[in-house]
Amino acid sequence: MSSTLPTFDEMRSNAFAMLGDVEDELRSDWRDGAGPNREQAEALRQARQAIAQAKEALDRAGR
């Protein structure tokens, strides 16, 4: 059973890729008039910052 479990490096790589997918989604354009309000835009900025920090931490974990 343990041979079917991913290695740490595989898990780290997968998580890094998923965070990249989230970044791409959050960068997507939206329909005119359907964009975030001021509070949502701030939360979006914070989310993007947290994703960048998580990717940096995963990068450090791979060293």
C-alpha cells in the first residue's frame, strides 16, 4: 500500500501546480460590470499574496 502513496516531492510539486492553477483562475477576466467591489478586490489581493507566500514556502521545502 505504501508504494501507491506519493513521495513528499510529488506532493509538493502537485500542490505547487494547484496553486498555479488558482493563480491563473484569479487572474481571469470577468464580464463587464461583474468585477469585484472594493472589499472583494482587497480580499483578492490578499489571496494572491497568500498564494505567492505558499508557493515560496513550498519552494523552500524542496531545498
